[in-house]
Amino acid sequence: MRIYREKNYEAMSQTAANIVAAQVKVKPDCLLGLATGSSPVGMYGVLAEKFRRGELDFSKVRSVNLDEYVGLAAWHPQSYRYFMRENLFSHVNIEPSNTHLPDGTATDPEEECRRYDRILEELGRVDLQVLGLGHNGHIGFNEPGDIFEKSTHVVNLQDSTIQANARFFDSFDQVPRRAITMGIASIMRARCILLLVSGESKAEIVKTALTGDITPRVPASVLQLHPNVMVVGDEEALKYL
Ligand code: F6R
């Protein structure tokens, strides 16, 4: 595990973007695993800037996202499809047909999980998987539980996750209670993982996840078993490491 300790969110976003940019340059048709949330927003901004400056070409890049809320359509401002369009896809030359997210409006979410697994299977191994870290140790929306869920599945979001996500909605009641997420095995299959952590509120869980017991009670702890993890964080989030 390599740890990049950066001064602040801006520096962390630069470093993370440099890592993704290197991946795209080395392998122009790479498969990127993408995350939403606050942690990668700055990184996506830097990537968009690199594209504007003519330093990056996304025309052959393919992407799969970790998760999507059940019930939110692509046009909903809080859907992850919308987030990706706003923060990255509409700013670079990635082909929309090369971008993949679970469909939150599928009439049968369980069937949608199987469809998403088939897409993951067809696309092959993710070259670089971007992850954020939930305060409860979740990655994607793999919430703490008794087992590491292997494949794409529907999750009931925990209260702490709903609470954390409420900042993006007008009220707590509007936050979806369920999501579709890639499973832990799919995440672990990536050749390389880029974990982004920012802010003091993550410091405790960063230490627990990366140095504590490996247990499905702290889903991110499984990353200790991955051979190629880069953690890029600001000083506050990494202060106990
Ligand atoms: C988002 C995702 C989540 C977030 C996590 C951290 O696609 O999969 O696991 O990465 O909840 O969120 P932020 O970055 O907002 O603290």
C-alpha cells in the first residue's frame, strides 16, 4: 500500500488526477472504475482541466461506476449518473456509450444487479478503481455486515450513510433508502485501487480500515489484502496513520 500524504484537498486532488491521467496515457482504452461523493470532485475537476489543455484523450476510455441510488432517474440531480455527467463526462471526450452505471429506475433492481454483473464480466478487469471511504467503512455502498458481498447487489443504506448523504438533498426524507452497488469481489478484482480520503472526520475510520482487523464489519479493511492500493489523502484524514 502506498500512501500519498498531501497538504490539503486541492493538493490531494492534483495527485489523484495525475495518477488517473498517467493511467489514461499509458493505456488509452483503459477501464476506469469511478466513484461519486465529495472526495473525487476535485480530482474530476483537474482531469477536466487537463483535457481542456489538450493533455488527455478520453475517446477510448471506458468506465464503470460503483453504485447508484434505487429510484433515482438519470436526470435527477442527486443521481450518480447526473453527478458523473456534471463532474466529468460532459467536460471530456468520453463516449457516453462507454460509460456504465447501474440503472436506478430498473423495475426489477435484482435483475438490474445481474445485468450489471454481466457488463462487468464483458468489460473485463478494471485497470484503476477510484474509491471513497464512508464514515462507517463502506466502499461503494457495501455497508458493514456479516459477510463481504461478492457481486452487485441491492443494499439497504444504514442510517449513518443516509445521514451523511442528506447534505445533498433538501431533506433527510428525500434520501433514497436503497442503492445498487458493485460487490467487494468486483472491487478487489481491479488491477489497481486509488482510495481518496479527505478531512478530519475520516481520520478514525482511515486508521481502523487500513491498520485494524480485516472484517466485513469494516468493508474497506479488505483493501489490506489487495496487492496494489494507493491511498491519496490530506493531512487531516491521514493524521492517525
Ligand atoms: C460513491 C461511493 C461511496 C463514497 C463514500 C464517501 O460512489 O461509492 O462509497 O465514496 O460514501 O463519500 P464522500 O467522498 O462524499 O465522503
